[in-house]
Amino acid sequence: MSSKATRLVGGLLVIVVAIVLLVVLKKDDSSSDATSNAGGKVPTIVVEHGKPVGGIADLTYNKGERIHFIVESDVSDEVHMHGYDVMKDVKAGGSVSFDFSASIEGVFEAELEGRKEQILELTVNP
């Protein structure tokens, strides 16, 4: 093989490797976006003495994404995600996980139902 052909094959090999790396790296980036809107971490709302630590949590998703968050509480109550009408009981010292599709656009609140204490404001964009 001539040196010109060797350089051509070497150049093509470099291009192929670069394309493969770009595809693999892009795939890794897109998978982290689907986990949650908190940089890959599941948002956790901590409730102490019946109130959300740090105030009412704000979560924003786009329609069609998965809404995923956790509530850890030192009091027993029902956590009610209004608008989506999803309710789950949390025991004192326990936690409860929410995971559902962002199918309804708007602004919604989640509260400790028995205490009428808002713990989350959820925004779902179009």
C-alpha cells in the first residue's frame, strides 16, 4: 500500500472513531435528562414538624416527561398531588415516592392533606 493510501485509511479511521465517540457521548447525555429535572437526582421534599424544610418546593417539567419525587416526613399524613389526584399515605419517619407522567399542563400543588400544608408547587409546561 502506498504512503498516500496509508494516510487516507488512517484519516478515515480517525473520522470514524470521532463519530462513534460523539454518538456514544450524546446517548449518555440524553439518558440523564430523562431521570428527573434535578441533574439526575430524584427531588426529595423533607417534612419536619408538619412543614416542608426550606419552604414549598418548586418542580418544573415539560408535558410528556416523567414526574418523580420523594416525600420524607416526620409526621403521618396523606400526600395529595392536586390536579393529578394522586394520593399516598406517608408514615411518621417514613417516605413515599411519586412517579407519574406529566400529562396535564398547568400549575398544581401537593399538600399534606390532613394538615392542609402545601409542600410542593408543580409546573408542567406545554
